[in-house]
Amino acid sequence: MYFLGVGVILMLLKYLEIGAVANWSWYVVLAPFALAMAWWAWADATGYTKKKAMERMDKRKQERIDKNREAIGTLKRPGRK
């Protein structure tokens, strides 16, 4: 996501001819978009995206379980076995 943000900012600076970016090649300005595509391809190919989604889902599930246990008073307390 950071690559896309940087790419959009650089593209706007180049298009509006602001600062030193105005003198840069379009290849350099558009490079963050290529890096974003490479990142997404790698993340999908290695399962990184799915792993992170599963971790978020497991965390939300555990938080929900803990909240419900606390609400009914069965959450483990210190000193209790």
C-alpha cells in the first residue's frame, strides 16, 4: 500500500511539474507501481496474504471468546486453576 501512495504522489508531482521530480524520467516515477505489483504477486504466491488474514481472524475470534467469558465470569483469574 505504501508503494501505491508514493507512486501517486510522485505521479502528481511529475504531472504538475513540481520540484525535482519534474526532471525525473517517467520510468522512475512509475517504478513504485511496478514494485507494488511485484509485492502483491510475491505475497499471493507465498501465502503471506492468506496467513495475515487468518491471523487477523484468529485474533478477532479469541478477543470475542475472551469478551464472552469475561461477561459470564469464567475468564481465568490470577491464582485460580
